[in-house]
Amino acid sequence: MGSSGPTADDREVVAAERVTTDQNAQAKLDPEQLVAENIGEAVWLRFRRLTSSTLCRRTIEARAPTLPSAVAEQKGQEVASSVRGALGYWQTQPGSLNAKVLSRYYALLQVSIAEQVADPASAADLRKIQSHTESGHGLWAIAAPEGEFPANYRIACQGRGHFYEYCRYKGIDLAPNTLGRRPDSWEKLAEDKRSRTVALADMFRRIPELQPLIEETLGIQPLSFRVGYDTRSPEALRRHAYAPGTPPREEGPVTTFIGIYPLGQKLSVEYLKSLELPFKNIREDNALGPRNNNFLADLEHPPGTYWHHYIEIYESGYCGMSVIVPVWGVRDILIIHFIILYELSIVVRYLPSLWH
């Protein structure tokens, strides 16, 4: 996560979300494509535009024309303030790794605040969000005696604080996984509650860009996987049988073959089946011979829809389409980075021996 922002190959197209509001004030997400030779520069230029309260107000009004002007004005000012705060943290040029960890964490915190305030359907303003942040970050960390860092360092979420409230805003129910206040030691944490914590190593395993490095550096298998549309799919064969763009001629669910591609890891069918992946009938793909090492899976989705619109897919300039095994019901990559950076910020600030 460099200070200059994300980069990508020339001609890469990234999608940002533009929210439109229909007559019933029910928002739907439409993709907005940004095309540029330097896509990273284009993204950051667009983000910097949101430091203008006037542009923020106009954007909010475009999303919700019936929103009272006073509310739109306040939201515009508060969104611009949060974006300026995020850029202030992100675009600093820290000379040390610990300063970079802290600045990245607080930048994402400000982005999450801006997202909540900008939503016309959200009643949250900076005063209300401040009441959440005053209750704490909503996460805590504790070391287990077994194992080594980062596998033994555990993260827990609380039923209060900014993280909990932000996830609730995103429609994520953390209640089944929340814990109370942090105990003084791992031994004082009840046995039945320990399973609600997540190892920092397991969070790194969910970063798609790190998939080729996880087994090499941590000695464990990843929890994110490269996937793609397999052209041998029954859906693909039907499409090729008709004119291009013709939808499958059936009324029931469509089954699409999905390829799962290990990037050097020694994966197995049993391991993949043990995870919360959105696929059925995971099996070895021996079409190209026994050394292929790829896997096939089935994905059912409604006719007339694209498979990657039916499940949560992550893609960036550093990795292809990937699926992420959820943690606490979370697949959102921004939230996963938020958790990791919070954990690392604790190490940087309060654990000098471990940081050393």
C-alpha cells in the first residue's frame, strides 16, 4: 500500500460505484468506469475532488434528489472534511515503517467515516460517528502462548465501537462473533470464546495479492483463490451455439464451470471443500493432464446474469479475479485491510519487544 496510491497497467479499467436513486428512494449500484493511461493517478485525482464540500454536496444531491437541502449541505461539508483527513494521513511521506502503518490505519478509518456520512440513506453524521469512536475502535488484540507471531496473535471484535457500527452500516452482523472487553491474558479468555478470535496470519491469508507468497513465507495455505470462467462450461457451450450475446435458452438456474487456480500452492479438493466458498462440486481438473493442478467447481446463478455478478469477486492491478474466504461474515477487502492495519498499529504502539 504505497503512499502514491494504487497503480495498474495502461488501459486498465476500474469500476467505482455510482449510486442512483429511483422514485421510491431505493438506491441501486451502477458501475462507473474510469479509463486512463495511469489509472492510479485518475483514481487519486477523483478522490481529491471530494475535498470540495460543494462537489460532495452536488454528488449527494444527484444520488438523492429528494434529500432536504440543509441535510445535503451538512453531509457535503462533513464528507469533504473526512476525505481531507484521509488524504492527510495517506499522502504523508513517513520515513519509517511504523509511521506508515499508523498513517495507513487512520487513513482507512477516515475513509470508512466518509462512506457512512456520504450515504443519503444513512442518518449518521460526524457527531453520531464520534459517539461510536469515543467508545473505542471496536477491536482488540491478544497473544496466545502457543505458536509464533503472526499466527499466535489473535484479533477480536466487540459489540460496540467504530468497527462494529461500521460493519452494521455495511449490513454485516457481527453479533455472533463479538466478545466483551479484552482480558488481561489469553488464559483468562474462556475456552468457548477463543474460537471467535482470528489469527493475524489468517487475515494475511485473505489478501489476494499475497496468495503466491503465503505458503512460502508463513508455511500455511491461503484463504483467497484465483478463479476464472471456464470456457468448457455448459453455459459457454450454449452461448457459442447461438449468436454472440444470446442468453442461455432455459428458465432454471444456470450452471457455470469455474476454474480455481493455485499459484504454486499444494491445494487439495478436501481443503477447498472445507472452506466457505460459494461453489459446489469442487473437483480436480485433469483436462490438461495429471500435472495440471487446477480445480473445477460449479456455480449456480439465475439465467441472464453473469457469474461474477452473483458472487463477491475481488480484482486489482496486482492480481486477477479472486474469491476470499469470509471472516466474521466479512469478504470486503477494505474491512480486511482495516483489521490488519489495526492489529499492526497495536504492535507498533504498545508492543515494543514484539515490534523489535
